[in-house]
Amino acid sequence: MTDTQIVVAGAGPVGTCLAIDAALRGVDVVVVEARAADDPPDAKCNTIASRTMETFRRFGIAEEVRAAGLPDDYPTDTVYATSLSGPELTRITMPSRAERPRSGFHDDHWPTPEPMVRESQLWLEPILRAKLLSLPNVRFLARTEVTGHAQDADGVTVRCRDLDEDRSFDLQAAYLVGCDGGASRVRKAMGVRLAGDAEIARTRTTLVRSSGIRALFGDRRPAWMTWVVNHQARGNVVAIDGEDLWLVHRALPTGETDFEALDADQSLRDVLGVGPDFAYEVLKHEDWVGRRLVASRFRDGRVFLAGDAAHLWVPFAGYGMNAGIADAVNLSWLLSAVLEGWADPGIIDAYEAERLPITEQVSRFAMAKLEENAAAMSERSAPRVLSSRGLLGRALRRRLGRRLFEINVPQMSPEGLNFGYYYEASPIIVADGEQAPAYDMGSFTPSTVPGCRLPHFTVDGTSVLDLLGPRYTLLRLDPAVDVSGLAGSGLPLVVVDVPRPPEPAFRHALLLVRADTHVVWRGDSLPHDTTALVALLRGVPTSQENR
């Protein structure tokens, strides 16, 4: 007897998004979470990527997410300064919610109706939780943890423990997904190891309440994030509500391993640029180690890893949580395809084939950006005179500011990371011999090469995102092309006729696209025999297809 179809271990943003996506596809899900239902979430992640917002658009919560967090008039600028109250080195100007319709910002040309949002996980998680609990085919088990599992050809037995009653019980499921964080019990039970850089940097992070911090900007435009470098401290300050909640990070000096060597109070004051009389209240404090670690594999039979359970890296470009959510919705649709009955179990092989290489790429982008910033803001780059308002101080700040601006515009406006990545060796994408364009953190070239994200366009003011079906969509750019051979194949498919967009990437009459907007096939006509194409898109292994 099966209690559910998918068990998700962990109800952070990654596990919750996987459960929502699967439930919206009609799959029964049990979410197991060790925290109490009313425990406040962390404030660790503070960026919601554009691609994640596109997922939230599909979930029907994008407007609610966009409206949360910072006030409408609070800018999302990133500032580099000698302290939050001190002289600025440079500023990357980004819009407030009210300024979003205006032009002149670094991301105002992005090819999407869903620009990135600077918003704390503190505000995001309750919205995701409410959506999760609104779905009738989801069971949410708070104060419960996954303690182990066993699997066979028919399913997974998930061992759980009720933390309040100290009672153990089993759940029977078709699949188990570990979204249970960097210390993942699911990963450890799978025998999967993390590989990479076990320690990159050490940081002290404090969530504080203070009505006086915003006033430290004086008559300057306030910033969402302020990076600080001076002869006493390095760190940054993140606006959580734009009023009195702030997250303050302080980096340990190079080579230092003892967190207590960096005084928690004085280092915070050094980053803010305030004296001993400045008042603040500590709400939460955490010491943590930045790493670049990726699991050697994301799957063991019917058990999977996603998010921090599968990869850990330094929080540059906001891509920890966002990459995890991309894992989640990728895996969800593959598992759901099998559970819905239209796909072969072989389709699930695409998860590791697609997400593991991207995880490695993104982690290296983040690592490279960290190293650039560390070099630019090293102890040698921040003599005492850097904070001086005299001629030499101004000259040093201008020089360092130019370098920091050049390094960090791609990080703070990461168009390439959002729209440039592609799936190169997926078993359910039909390569046609054309190489996908290269991309970097800040830039990309739109392309319909199979594996790439469909270049965005609108039809009579409607985003193409809103025209895509929940599984596969065949976009027909020439209505004269016969597509009956695929439309009647049994593949879950929506055929949408659209006028050919003017962009040069649209060279083919037919584009077959997944719900996550990745192109899986293109052509000017269907193959004479669509059997092989349909089998591939259903995940049927080649050896089985040829029997």
C-alpha cells in the first residue's frame, strides 16, 4: 500500500516549490519538516531570480511575491562604501518597485515579464507555505524528520519520527526527494559525498532590529545592499524590510578560523560606521563557513537530492536558493510525468544529466566572482586613508570603485545566469548539430538551439510564458505546416500558433518547448515518422525503443 506518491524531506523554498509543482500536476505529496509550522524562516537568501519569478508566475503567486518585502519606494541599489555611514566607492543603481516601469536600469532590457526581486526569504517562505497548504493533494507534517529510507523496485519506505511525540513511523511512496539542506540526512543515507572546496571563507551574520540604521544613509539614496571595506572590517548590510530589520555580515580576516577572534558587536559597529552608543537589538546570529561543494550524484534509484542537499556555494548572485528551485521544478515534472503514466521511467535520467553540469557551472561562476571581489577588497586595498574625506582618500575610492563596479555589475544584474544556461547532454533533448551560444554571468545570446531557453516574445501583448502548456508545447510559427503526426501521437502536447517573432533566433517553423521554457526540438517540418521523436520525449531508452 502506498501512502503517497512523493515524499519531500524539507519545507524550505526548494522542497516547498517541488511539492507545489508536483501537486499542481495532480500528484499526491507528503512534505516532512523538522521545524514547527509557525517557526520563522531564515533571512539568508535575499534575491529571487527572474527564472524563479517565472516559476512563481506559473504557480499563480508572482504578484504576491513581488508585493512583499521592501516598501514600494525603497531602491534595490548595491553600494560599495567604507561603512554604511561612510563615503561611497561606487553604486550600482537598481529600481525600487515603484521605479520598475522606468528605463535606465541595468536589467530593464531583460527578456522576461518577471524581473528579479530583492526580497528576503523571511517574506518569501510564508507565501510559499500558504500556497502549499492550499493544495488538497499535499500533506504537511511539521515537527517531523526523515531518519532513513529503504527502497526496492516498487517504491521507497521512508522512516520518519514525530519530534513532539517521539514516535517513529513509516511512509510508503514511489519517490523520496531530499531537500533537507547542507547537512542532508537523505544524502548521507544515500552514501553520496560532496566534493569541491570545503572552506572558502568564514562569516559572522546577525539579523538586527534598529530604527537608526536607515538614517545612516543621510541624504543619500538608500541601498538594498551595502558592501563595506575599511581597515577594520569587511562585510555587507542587507535591508530586510527597508525600515528597521537589517542583516549584517562580517567576514573573518584572511586566514583566521576562530569566529570569536572577530568581536561580534564591534565588527558590526565597524561595518555600520557607528560608535558604542548606537542602539540595535540582535534577533538572530549565525556563524557560517562558505563552501563550494557539489554532490557526486543527485540520485540513487528512487531517491533524489535537490537544493543545498545537492550543492553548496558562496551566496554570490543569489544563486543558492534559486538554483535549488530550478532543481526542484526540473525534478518535479520528470517524476510527475512517470506518475501520470505518459512517460517511461527512463525520463528521470534527465534530472542528473541536466542539473548536475549546470550546478557545477554556476558554482564556478560564483567562486570566480568571490575571488575577484576578495582580491579587489583585500587588506592591502583598504588602508586607513581609504575612509578619509581628503584628496588621497577620494582618489583611492575612485580607483577602487571603478574596479568594483566593473566586477559586480554582472553579479548584480546576472542576465546570463538567468537566461543563458542550456542543457547540452540531456537524453530528452534532440541535438541538431548547432552549438548553443556561450554565456557568462552578465550576458547571453538568445537562441533556439535545443537545450536553450526559448527566447521571450509576446503575442498581442501576452507573454509566450502564458501560452505554454504544463508539459510540452509545439509552437507553430508557420500555420501551413502539418503537425497532425505529433498532435495525435499520445504525447501530452499543446499546439500553439504564433506569428514568427522578428528576432534572428527564430529560424525554424516549429519549436517544441517544455513548461520550463527549454527548447527540446526544432525543425521546419515534422519527421516523416514521429515515433522515434515521441519515444525520446517520453524518456524511452534507445535500446527499448528499438525492440
